[in-house]
Amino acid sequence: MGQVFNPAQLGHSLQSEELGLVEAIAVWCETLQGKDTFNGGLLALCKAMCADAAAIVRLRPESGKPGRAICVDYRGRNVGAPALKRSYGAAVMGEYLALAKPATIWQSTTMDDDQDPALTRFQNQRGLKDLTVIPLAQTARGTDLLELHFAAPLDPQAQALLNCFVGTIVRAWERRQPGLFLDSLLESACIHTKLRADTPILDLENRCKLSRAEYRVCVLLTRGLSKTALLDELSISKSTLRTHLRNIYSKTETANQAELMFQLLAPRPGGAANHQSLAM
């Protein structure tokens, strides 16, 4: 017979965890006033909530793209698996992305079985079980999300703790220093692009692990083919092309077609590899 849940015991056991999260919230508030970096604020939340990774992202629901995010991976370096480099919040929010109220809590463990393959692949590679998403704001510029990745589904204690403090997290976001997030986002994007610049997408080693179909899409994009021309050349449907592109963005750590094209066409030391045989 299962153990009976005792709310009094829960309240007692939360005391030390509450203290840790209070300290993390203080760092979060300082971050949003420009007194600490976003990496520092996210890292503090990760430690307090025992999360493996965290991200902040601004998504435009109509774009259907992952969006550019500021990411912190607390445990990724220790497990030898791919670090968090992008947002997966849209995969959890789905059609409710533009409707969700700030300070609500959304979890991937409550989703249907048709989870985004990119999120499933990342969770499997990292041994993660849950992605918790908190809408921070809904504005004309888009939806701001806080994402926390966990190695195990949140237990009742962690859920109660998050429920207690989610309002404070969101209020601090609302009162953040103007322009701070966008400046940090642009700085993070520049650093991320520089780190990727020397990693070719199309090479004989296929280091991005593209499928044959995805590789062909990339090759045809470098030849200047439009999406309409790609459909004709490959004899595929629009939904299939969207799936290929979504997988390519995930594997190449790019946010959209413009960024993908930049990486595909960027000059590399030693010249481009001959990738025609792999594409055929």
C-alpha cells in the first residue's frame, strides 16, 4: 500500500529548500537589474531547484521557430552529452504559447505522446525526464519563457516549492532593467555564432549527424533553391520539408533558415568539402 501524503511533513521538509531558493531569487533579482549576468541568475535557479539546465527565450508564436535563447547547462559538462544550446519551450506550450498566463507552470510530463522529436532526442541523450516551462510575459514582441530541465519528474516537494516562488520570479522579470534581456541575448548570440563558425555542416564526416534527406536539403539550399523548388526537386510535401528543416535546425544548433544559410555558406579554412556524393 502506498505511503499516505502528509502536508505537514512536506511543509517541514521544505524549510532548507526554501532558504536555498530564496537566495537564488535574490541573485535572479540582481540579474534583472544588471548587477549579475543572466548566466549567473540561471545557474542560481538551477542549483536551487536541482535542475540540470535552464534557458530564457523570447518566442514569436507565429514564427514556428525555436527562438534564440540564453542557456545555462549546470550538469551537461559532467555527463559527456550534448549541452543545452536552444529553447524547447514551444514544444511544451504548443498551441497555447500565445495564450498562457504568466506565472503558470507547464511540464513536458503532462504532454501527449506526440512530443517534438527534437525534445525527445535531447532528453534521451541527456537522460532527462522533464522540462518545466514558466511563461514570464506576454507582449507584442512575443512570449518570454523560463525553461528548467530535470533528470526526474518534479516530486510534490519541488512542485510546492516552485508554486510558492513562481510569482516572485515573474514579478522580478516584469520589473527588469529596460533593454537588459535583448542586450544579453545579442551578446550571447554573437558568442555562440563565433563558437560554431569553424564547425562545417556539410563535410565528409557529417559531424552534425544529418540524415541523407536532411543532407540533401542543405546541399540544395546552398545552390540557391527556394522552398518551393525544394518541394519539386525532392518530390516531398510541405509538412515533410518542415520536419526536415526542424531537425536540421536542431542538429546544427541554428534558429532559422537565415542562420542555417549563414553557417552553410560561411568560408572555411581549406575550402569546402566535396559533398555531392553524400547528397545523392
